[in-house]
Amino acid sequence: MRPLVFAWLWIAVSVAGIPWARAEGTIRKEMTFLGFTEDGSRFLLQIHDANTGDSLSFRSVETGKAEKTIPVESPGDLEPAVAKARKSLRIRDAGVEGPTSPDGRYTLILVPKGPRTQIRVLRGERQAVLQTLDARGGGDGPIQWMLKSVHWSSDGRSLVLLLHRKEPGMVALDTDQAISLRFMPSELQFGATP
């Protein structure tokens, strides 16, 4: 009798699968830029995570790390929470949105380059690599990077890029990622278009 019970158990597990043994689904996270502090050293993001809900993230431009996270309890609380955070954290620079710098001298583009994706800065006919992103996936395909939005501080010295990352897999990623930095074109090596 025991072999028959084990045979039926094996068939049931094979057909139904073991939900705790597989992690399937998609991790979704969306970011919205809300502004810079007056000196451009920090910025505020709204983050909508499909699993954990909404929050506000106050981050350093230099490190990109969150210095303060403000959870938002319900969708109705979002607008008042944003207004309160803008005031208390002194978010006074809405920034300039778009791939071209406020002075019109530099433009940012995303360029796939084999197993990497490069963020490049164009200055006329010349360009420089600002940052390189890994595009190798976890086995089910490459990571697709897309430039969602670019935000410059009004003086053009601070930069926040919101990138969208799609990665297939048992647990697929469909998330936004923020990259922030002080924009110093004098430190970039501009060359002819490769």
C-alpha cells in the first residue's frame, strides 16, 4: 500500500508544483522624481513598490543612498505627504527635465554595448562615457536598460537619471533605478564618436 501512496503523492506534487519551492512572479517598482534641495546636494523621489506600497525617499546626490524614507500609509495620503516632505526637507528646485543640460551644451544617451550598456555624454561631435551598466542577465536573458527620465538641477551641477530595468527570469524584474551624481564635464574624457 505504501508504494501506491508515494506514487500518488509524487504525481500530485509534480502536477501541482510546490509553491514554496519556486519563487515566481515579477518585482515591480516605479520611481518619480520630485525635486532637488536648493544647493542640489539632495533629491526627493516617490517610490511605488507593488509589494510594499508607496514611500518617499530623500537621497544624497553624491552617494545615491537614502538618508530618510517616509512611508505613505494609503494613496489618499500621498499628496499631503509629498507637500509636507517638500517643505520640511527644503526641496525648492524642481530641476530641469530632459536629456540636454540646462545650458544646452551636453546631452545624455544610453548605448547598448555587448554585455554592457553605457550612459554617454555628447558634446557636439564628441562624446564621453559617464557610467557603464551591466547588461548580463541572470540566465534567462539580458537586462534591458531604458532611459526613463533625466533631471538636472537648475545650475546643471547635479544630475538624477531614472532608468528602467527589465530582466526576465523566475523572478522577473520590472523596476526603476535612480542614478545620481555631481556632473563635472571637466573630469570626462571626450573623444570622437566610437
